[in-house]
Amino acid sequence: MKLVKYRDAHGAVAVGRMDGDEVLPLNMSGRQYNTLFDILEADDPAEVADFLTESRSGLPIDKVALLAPIDQQEVWAAGVTYRRSQAARMEESEAAADCYDRVYSAPRPEIFFKATPHRVAGPNRPLRIRKDSQWNVPEPELALVLDSRLRLVGYTIGNDMSSREIEGENPLYLPQAKVYSDCCGLGPCIALPNSMPRSVAEIRIHMLIRRADEVVFTGQTDISHMARSFDELIEWLGRDNSFPAGVFFLTGTGIVPENTFTLATGDIVQITIDGIGTLLNPIEQS
């Protein structure tokens, strides 16, 4: 089952479930479930969503405006979880190369704050590159959807936009390289575990970037290339920390364009992950 947030014909924000090429609205009125987060907090989100589905007659998905499937959750991220990411970070900065080499195999992972909801863009909405950086890239990632108890209740697609120039200049600049307006893409839905491939390790991630109708980059990887498990990352995220509104947790990227590539205004970034779908975002400059 896949859950979505969308804007209805009257401009109101609604919650539904994707059923093929349709969105089935969920009846959220006068019940204990008022938001998507409320459903995710339930003991069995799929059962609740099924209960709230009052009609099997849906809205054509191309006639609704899908929104980022986030309410008040924070967005956090893990870095250097793939060998390709480790190599790319070491290439960015000779001074920080040893740090990235050691964190890849260290017991403690790199975990950092990524975004608040107002910095997140949903499907077909612009993501931004910083105007004070000449080297900017998308980072396609599987995002874990965790409830307030840090239970893994779903998955979505994340785009962890990053300024490699700023991070490469000094690793202490990581927050500026990662956190800014429209720095994170999420969507198009939250796929509950029952809709994901049986073997999580075989989930494939594919990214394609178009510029003026020409494909300028394509790459893919799969979760089996991760150096850390989801359980391990979640355990570290929750150490001495709490998330009363839940949290989206980006698990790192294994797809990094060559060092000569940088995003440009007008580019279209398309990320596809097995079991979830495709997240598409145009690129603009701040």
C-alpha cells in the first residue's frame, strides 16, 4: 500500500492511497486520524488506511497535485554509507580525506540534520542549487519513514541536494552545504512495507538527469552496496534523541556524478526506487 498527500480540487490538503493510476481519498473527517502522521502512528497503518478508504472510485493521479508526504517530521540523513560516496567525499577534499575514509568503517556512522518540512519539495516542485556554489549535485537516497517510537513504518524517495564545493572547502561547512531553502526532495508517496520487494537488499535505485531534453547523467545502485544496515542506522539516530513528530531518515547515496558534473538551472532530476515509484524535480537557483 502507498499513501500520499495531495491538494484536492478545492485547494485543500488531503490524504489518499495510490491504486494504480488513481488516488483513493481517505475519509479523515470526524475521526481520530486527522493527518498522514496519525495513520503512520497507528499500530497497523495499512489496516487503518484500508478502513478509511470509503470508495474504490478514485481520482486520476495526473489530475491531482501530489505533495511531499511530510507533516511536521524532521528530516535527518546518514552519510558515507556506500563505498562510492566514501570515494567521492575523499575526492572533494584532500584535507578531509582521512576523516571520510575512517568514518566509512568506524562503529559510529555520520548522521546529520537535513531539513525541516518547509525546506522540503514534493513531486514536480523545484529543488534549488546554492548561488554561492559552483559545484552542486543531487543525491538519490532511500528514505526510511519512522514514527515517534522510531518504528520503521514506510519508505519514500529522498533527494539530498548537496554543494560539493562548500563541503569540500571544509567539512565543518557541511550544514551550509546541505541545509538551505528547497534542499530536500521527498515523494511521491510513502510505501508501506507490504508494497516493497521481499528482499530489501535488492532494492534498486536509479537516477537520470535531463538537460534541454538530453540525458546528461544516468546511474544506478542497490541497497546491497550499503555498508550499514537500517537497524544499525536507526539505533544510532535514536541515541539520546527523540522525535515526537516522527522522522524521515535518508540512508546515504551510492550514485555520485563524476567530478566534472554540476547541476544547472532547468535540469530535471528523476529518481526511481523499486517498490516506491519515481520522484521528479526541476532544478532552480536560489
